[in-house]
Amino acid sequence: MGGKNRFASAGRGRAWLLSSSAGAAYAVCAGLLLSLTLGLALLATGLRAQWLAGERAEFVAGQLNWQLSPAFAALARLDALPPGTDCGAQAQELAELVQRTSLVRFAAARGAGGVVCASRRGVVAEPFESGARLLPTGNGRMVPGLRLANAAGMLELDAGPLVAQLALAERESLKMSLQVGGEVLVASGEVRPLGAEPVGEASWLPSAPERIGVLAAPQWSALVWQALRTQWLALLLAAALGCGIAWGVRRGGGGRKATGWEIAEGIRQKEFFAHYQPIVTASNGECVGVEVLARWRHPVQGNVRSEVFIQTAIDAGLIVALTRYLLRRVAEELQQIVLPPGFMVGINISTEHLALPELLDDCRALVNLLRDKQAQLVLEISERAPLQEASGAQKVINGLRQMGVRLALDDFGAGYADKAYLSRWGFDYLKVEKGYVSALGQDSLKGNILDGLLLSSNEMGVQVIVKGVETQGQQSYLNVKGFEYLQGFYFGKPMTLNHFRQWLYSGIAESRGRPPGKTGGEG
Ligand code: G
Ligand code: G
Ligand code: MN
């Protein structure tokens, strides 16, 4: 059929959509946390780098200031040279100055009448202006220099040791340079215009006659790498945390709000199915019926707990559609199984559904099938949502009765049903809330209520089914007290029809169901 194919491909499409949106949720959460952490790591690294740059600029400036201070002092003393016109005496003095002042490799002084005398005889000093400037290599200069000049004269310093200092202080993530005027001397020994270099923290040499400073510029690209290298553990944790959050959100979200759309789609894709839980006699554990419990295998989230999706289905107005589907599916399934005579099949019905005349049609196929098998349908109505007179449920119930359907008051003891409520709606069975059995031997009040219940149920002609029986002790006790029907994990958990069939015919039910010392013992 074309329709079937269409649904099948729609199913695949939806599973893909859901799983890809799951992947997206992980990616978004992990990415968000990752970039947040990376941002913080970069910020921290950046602030630290800036602080470090300031520190280092200041330290190197201090060192260079100390290295250069003899030259600074010598420059200040140039005007104390003896005046002369022939440069002879001056050249001698200048040569001695070069000899004893560290870093100075050449000196010149203005003599009387504008003559310039040099520290080396026969060398003509280039013209110079007051101030400081860098001298790049080239023009016969093997090592860069620093020229300091004032009105009295000029000193040319060997900048090699300064370069060495810069190189020593430099790091992959921190470029060091010496700024003189509009130029910088970088750690490789080159001289470049100031604008070409990234500017960082500057620290000025305190004793310099001119503005000479040490620059320390953080290298941001290297810092990103450094942040990645040093913070990888934090980044890894952030990514893991992001995935964890995504998982939590998806699980919590999937748990709390399986959307109405998903339920509607789940019905269409036949993702809902039935589990069957045995109802047995208290005296010998013989199976006399089952309760049908809805189960949902979600294509992505797997098995969804019924407490979650039943409430969502009720809230989304889809519980009728879900039950209708389940009734049909159960009618199909039960065709395959031979049932003991008088077998009861319990189905949970919402009060809302019970007010709809369509319920009669919804039940018809199952009712007919069960009639053929001499079994009967029991609709379980929870005490938690009481039936209302005005809802029109009475008419529907009358119709159901004519079809031979029976009614059970489910979760008895959880709400506030009284005798009047029971007789008004004509319930055939009372299903006692789980808490009453687990309270046996612990909560004497609830235990007493269980005793009193038998008396009044006999009076009213309703049969009691006790739910939540989990131990042999509980079975023995309830049997001795005179309860007739029991349901609980001790006899059988909710299971698929195939499992139920095996369980029903394997005889396990009888061997574990028969209480020891049935005739005399007390539980
Ligand atoms: O087996 P389990 O944990 O699924 O049952 C939880 C509750 O969900 C039961 O108390 C039962 O009332 C409710 N429930 C299970 N299946 C259905 C269903 O098909 N319709 C309604 N209305 N309730 C159901
Ligand atoms: O609709 P109703 O509340 O009757 O559904 C029965 C619910 O009780 C199901 O969720 C089923 O899984 C659960 N249940 C059945 N037997 C036991 C039992 O022995 N102990 C406990 N704790 N839960 C049970
Ligand atoms: Mn029930």
C-alpha cells in the first residue's frame, strides 16, 4: 500500500531528524562552553601577558640604563674638554674616553671655531645633530650602533650588547625592542621605523639624556597557542561538561516533555505497544487475567517511562487516541493466544475517554474477540481522576454494560472514593493501590484499612484485586486474610505477549504461586 510506504519513509526521516537534532544539541552545548572557556583562558592569558610585558620592559630598561650610564655620564662631560683649534689635545682626550668608557666605540667633539675633532686621528666625523639616533648596519658598519649627541659632541656606542639583552629577554609570545626617536632596534639587530612594529608596554631609561625606551609587545597569535597548550585540560573539561549538560538537558527534556507532537507521531509510527501483567488468585497463583500497560519505544530515546508519557498524552489531549490505538493493537495480538475461561483483560481508561460515546466502538473489536474466547474486558478507571455526573459517562457506562464490559476502580485508596461513589457507578472490581501492601507490617493503619476493606467489599458485592505484591510473605498473608486476586512483581512483571504466553504455559506461575502450608500456616 502506498500509505504504508509513505509512513515508513516518514519514520526514517523523523528518526534522522531527531538524532541529528540530538547531535546538534551536543555540539551547541559543547561549543558554547568551549568558546566560553577559551574566551576566559585568552582573557586570563592576555592579562597575564600584558602584566608580564610591563614587568619585563621595566627590568630590561633598568639593565640597559645601568649598562649605558657610563656613556651617558661621558656625554655630559664632553664640554669639559680643553678648547683648542688643532684637535691634537682633544683627539688624545677623546681616544682615552673611548678606551675607558664601556660601549663607546667612537667619539667626536666640537672644538673652537666649529672644528670637529674625532677620537681617531685621520677620521673625519660625520656631521651630527643633538639628540639620539640608531645607526643600522651597512656602510661598513658590522654591528648596529647608537649615537648620542649634544652641543659639545657626539658618542657612537656599540649596540651589540643591547641587542643581546633584548634577545635574552624575548619570548615566543613577547617581542622586545629598543625605541630611540622614531625608530626601534629589534632583537634581531635590525633597525625599523616605529610604526612597523606592534607597540606594547614601554619603559623609559631614567638616566638617558634623550627619550630612549624599552618596548615589550605581546604576540597575540603566539598567546592563543600558549593558551591552548596550557589550558587544554580546562578546555577538555569544558567540552565534556558541555556534552554532560546537553545530555542532561536532553534527558530531562525528553523525560519531562515528550511533546504532544512526538506522541502523535509515535502513534502513527506504531511505536506504542502493550505489556501484560498477570493477575492471579491469592490461593494458588493461578492466572485469571492480565492488565494491559502501555509502553513506548521512542526511536531515539529508547523506552520512555509510562508515568512520563501518559501524563503528557493526557495534557496534550492525546490519551483517547493512544488508548484507541492500544485497544486495536491488543485485539489483534490476543487473537494469537488461547486464554483460560473467564479470563479478564484490564485496560486503563482515562475519565475523559469514558465520557465519549465513541468508547463503545473503540472497545467493540476487543469485546467481540474476548467473548469468543469466553473472556471479558475490564476497564480500569483511576480513583485519582473521579468520574463526574455531568460528564455523560453514565450513558457510556450503560452501553458498555450491555456489551458485557466490566469496570474496575483503579488505584483504590489513592483518592477519596466512598461507598456512595462505588455504588453510583457500579464498579465490579477494586484494585487496591500498591502502597497498602508495602505498608503491611510497617504501617498498622494502612494494614487495618486493608482488613476493613474486605468486609465492605463483600457487602457491596465487588471483588478486590490487590496490586504491588512483591513477596511470598505478602501473598500468604493476603491469602489467609481472604483476599481473592493479586497482582505484582512476585507473580510476574509487565511483559510482552510472547513472554506472557511462555509464562502462562510454563507452570512457573503455579509452582511459585502456591503458598507453602496452604492449610494451616499464617504469613
Ligand atoms: O506499568 P506502569 O509503570 O507503566 O504503569 C504506570 C501507570 O500508567 C499505571 O498506573 C497506569 O495507570 C498508567 N497507564 C499505563 N498504561 C496506560 C494506558 O494505556 N492508559 C492509561 N490511561 N493509563 C495507563
Ligand atoms: O494502572 P496501575 O497502577 O495498576 O499499573 C500498575 C503499575 O504498577 C505499573 O506501573 C506496574 O509496572 C507497577 N507494578 C506492578 N506490580 C508491581 C509491584 O509488585 N511492585 C511495584 N512497586 N510496582 C508494580
Ligand atoms: Mn491499572
